[in-house]
Amino acid sequence: MAKTAVCPGSFDPVTQGHMDIIRRASSLFDNVIVVVMTNTAKQAMFTKEERVEFLKRATAGLGNVKVEYYDGLLADYTKLKGASVIVKGLRALSDFEYEFQMALTNRKINPKVETVFLTTTAEYMYLSSSLVKQVARLGGDVSDFVPECIIDDITKKVKHTNADKAASGKM
Ligand code: PNS
């Protein structure tokens, strides 16, 4: 039976670190669904449509990967899709407690789902979407951090946001 894995995240925006995990998941499982979700602890910079579009572009070359959005519980989504595995990337020990808590909660809600952790490639250990946004907001070059196909969109968004802030006197 084909194994479907789900790669969840807020992907605000997708980074090279996320892409590394998605690529490796796509070589381990028959089908991979990258699902853009809401992290209630974070305020997103990009809309859900933008985040999905960025991921669709970045994963276009991976035949067994599709991208969706789901506004609900991850464990319910895995049931809905008949997915037996959740794939997450672990960067450092600091990720562990939070990820462990989420994995246990998800298994409590859907006992048929296992969370599998892939250790991030050393090159991307420091990388996060928050860091990308910070560098972009301050005019830095994000080309080493995100897929090439989304760099222009990030630059445009930051210019827009900065212009809006300037117009409202918040800068
Ligand atoms: O990339 P992130 O922000 O670390 O991803 C966290 C995410 C979106 C996977 C997590 O917040 C999540 O699963 N949100 C969906 C709602 C949910 O199921 N919450 C309970 C998880 S224990």
C-alpha cells in the first residue's frame, strides 16, 4: 500500500531548510503532501495563498509532492488524507521539546499517525523563516536562504510592507 507522508508547517516563507526536508521526504515516501497551516503563536507575513503558491513553485520538480492549505488540526488532516506519517525537520536541541509535545498530541488525536524527524542538513541548521524575514526587512540579501523562484516576491512584499508602514507613520 502506498505510504503518504505529510510535511506540515507555517512556511512563512519556505526556506532552503524546508526544501531540504521536503526533498528527502519525497525520496523516502510514495506521496508527500506539504500542508500550509496556521501556527497560532506566529503572526504571518505572507498570506496563505502566497505561501501555497511559493511552495508549489519551489516543489514543481518533485513529481510525488503536492501542496495544500488546511485550517484546522494537523491530526484531523492526516485522518482526512489517510496519511500515516508526519515528517518534521529537527534543527537543534531547542526544537526538540516543542516538536515532542506536538508529536505526542498528534498521536493522541490520531493514534494511527507516526511523527518522523529528519535531522536538518548541517548547512541549514541556523536557518528559519523568521531569520529570512528579518534579513529581508532590513534590506539584506536572502538569496542563500530561500528558493530562487520566490526571491523577487519576498523583496516586493517587504517593499510594500515598509511603504505601508512609512505611510502610516510607523517607521
Ligand atoms: O512551521 P511551524 O510554524 O513550526 O509549524 C507549526 C505547525 C503549523 C505545524 C503547527 O502549529 C500545527 O500543527 N498547526 C495546526 C494546528 C494544530 O494541529 N495544532 C496542534 C498541534 S499539536
